[in-house]
Amino acid sequence: MLIRTPTMQRLEAKYGKPIEELLVEMHHIQRRSLSEIAAEFGITHAAVSAWMQRCGIPVRRVSVSERPPANFPQRKSAP
């Protein structure tokens, strides 16, 4: 049984769905990254990752088609 944090409970009330269902829908169906989910929920990437693990939801690997091309210009670091 998953023990829900107050943040999980708040999000379940806001979206009207159990957190497990929200995570599966957003990550696997909508193909959103954990960082995108974290930004929408107002929590950290690490928290989303931990929730995925606690709920037993596998994390998608980024497919080659979702990665920027190898020749994509990289941001230069400041001197």
C-alpha cells in the first residue's frame, strides 16, 4: 500500500485521479519527461523519480528520436 504524502494528496484532489494514474498518464501516454512533470506539479525531478519508484511505474528511456541530433549546437560555457 502506497503511503501518500500531503503533496500527493493535494495533486490527487486537484487532478481528480490517483497519483499512480496521473504519473502513468503523463509519463507514458503523454510522453512527458520527469522534469516536465515536476515543473507542472511544482516539485523536484528527484521527487517525481522517487514517486515513480514507490508506485512501481517504470521510467521510459529517452528514445533516439527524442534526443537532439549529434550535430546540434551545444551551449558554450561562460569564460
